[in-house]
Amino acid sequence: MLCTRCRIRTAVTDDGLCTFCSGTRPPPPDGATPLVAVSGPVPGGWGAGTRGAGTWPGAPVGLSRAVIVLLACVIASDLFVIGAGLHLRGLWEALAAGEYLDTYTGPGLRAHERYDLARRVRTAAFLPTGILFILWFHRTRRNAEVFASGVQRMGPGWAVGGWFVPVANLWFPYRVAGGIWEASVLPHPDGGRRTAPRTVLNLWWGGWVVSVLVSRIAVGQWNRGWEPEEIADAAALVAAADALDLVAAVLAIVFVRAVTRMQVERAAYRPAPAARPVPGAHR
């Protein structure tokens, strides 16, 4: 029977796992060299000696830094949108309370113009951020194929395409990210697999899904608003959705940093040099 996790090696444990997936790999035979973690930078850089052959797609460090900078821009634009939206909500609440508000001139017009500008700024920040994040996501997925292809549940193409499938985009990228996370964990010194808590992964994905769903509800309520009270309530919900988007961006930064660090450490894991026979040892 094949291992229930990697579907490659023979299962040897009661729960259907192989020696690699269960972390019970036996010690290497005489003359074999287990993997060891190399401290410091790997000579020659990421994937030294293998990148030219196409084995390593490249380090995600540069992309991760660019993504983090752009996510910081998204956070700043979220703050701009939240401030402009709450100011606009205050004006509509005043109108609901019986005060006069002309949305075509004066403070009402300026509030709407400021809010529209804030939303355009956020869109301008979000689009390049999304593109670079998906590029970083795809690169880490390709690296995961090298680290541990047996734990990948979805192909590398889903690291891009999974984001654009309606409804399924609330689940497919998470499955891809789960494979990336498992493959990026440092193995045991004897080469066996180990697991790491998924707290960062789950918080990032949960924040993203909640932000998307609340945003869709808020936009629908805003578009249906007609009376001043309805518009004021919708503006409050939109501001809450914008705040959740900010939290999701913060969690995305944490996730990007965590995965990038894990993959850099995992790429520095190299086989120990073979032991040379000692002259006269068998005399």
C-alpha cells in the first residue's frame, strides 16, 4: 500500500504513512551521509550548482521584499479610504438627522470627491500588489516542488490560476499554500519530514476570506442605499470592510516573511560531504 500522504513510497506505519512522511526514517547505512543544515549563506548563492540546470527557479527574497513594500502601500491607502469614508458617513448621518447637505456643492461634494480619490488610490496600489504577490506565490510553489513534491496537492499552475476561478478561489490558493508550507519546513537531521504549526498560514487565509466576503456585502448594501439612513449605515459597513482589508494586508506581510524565511533556510539544507576513508583503518 502506498503512503496516504505522498502517494509515492510504501506505507510502513499503522496510520498509512511511509518512513519519510512519518519522520521514522531509519539511520543511513554505513557510508551514507545524512542531510545537515549549513549555517550562513550557501556558497554561490541560492541553489548553487543546480540553478543553471533548471532545478531551482530562483530565490523568492527579492519578490518578497517588493510585495511587502506594496502591501505597506495598500495599508496606507486603506487608512486613506477609511478616513474619507468615515467623514462621508458623518455627513450622511447629519442629513438623516435633518440637517441640510448639498451633495453637488460645498462640503458634500468635496467629501464625495475625496472618497472617490481614496478608492482610486487604493485600486492603483492593489493591482500591482496582487500581480507581484501571485508571482511570488508561484515561485515559492515551484520551489516547493523541489523541496517535497510528494506533499503537493495541486500543480504549480494553480498557484496562479486558482485565484481566478469563481468560488473556488476561496479555497484553491489555500490548498496550494498548504503544500508550500509543508514543503518549506526544515526536515529532521536524518532526512525525515517534520511539521510546523499552520497558525500564520491560517490567520492569513482567514483574514483574506473574511475581508473579501464582508467587502462584497458592504458594496452591495452601499449600491442599494437610497435614504440617508441607509447610506450612512452602508458607509459604516464599508469602513469596517476597509479595516478588515487592512488587517488582511498586515497578515499577508507576516505570511510572506514567514514562507520566504522558511524557504531560504530549506534551500541552505545540503548533504554532508561524504566521509573519506582513513588510510590504514582496515589493516
